[in-house]
Amino acid sequence: MANDTKIAQVKRYLLKYRKITAWTAIEKYKATRLADIVFKLKAKGWPITSHRVDFVDTNGNKSHYALYTLPHGWSDKDLQS
């Protein structure tokens, strides 16, 4: 799917796995602006929720990242045309 947009790739991933992080989007699709993709999908009615995940990195520094999720059972077929 060489001409597949990053938005389409993220949509398919979310529908299959129900969650995604920026790191996953970068590794799988080279999508460095996941927050923007999520913003656009939410504007189109996708019920994506963001969750803050706190962690301590390998150097002992506290940090966090966003985990974006879709509700179980939700489908893009639920969107009104």
C-alpha cells in the first residue's frame, strides 16, 4: 500500500488493535505527528480517548507519553455520513 496515507494507516491500526502510541506510529508508519492525526479523526467523529502513561526512563528520569484508545466494539461504520 505504497500510496496509503498515514491517516488511513493509523485508522486501520486503531480499528484492529484499539490503541496506539506515538512511538508505534513512528515505527510502523513513519508518522511523526500522531496527535495531529488523532485531532483530525476526532473532528470526523472518531471517539478517541487519550490517556497519560507515566514512566521512568533508563536514566531514571520521570516522563510520560500519550496512549490513544478507541472504545471496544466501536466501528467506523458507527459514523454518520
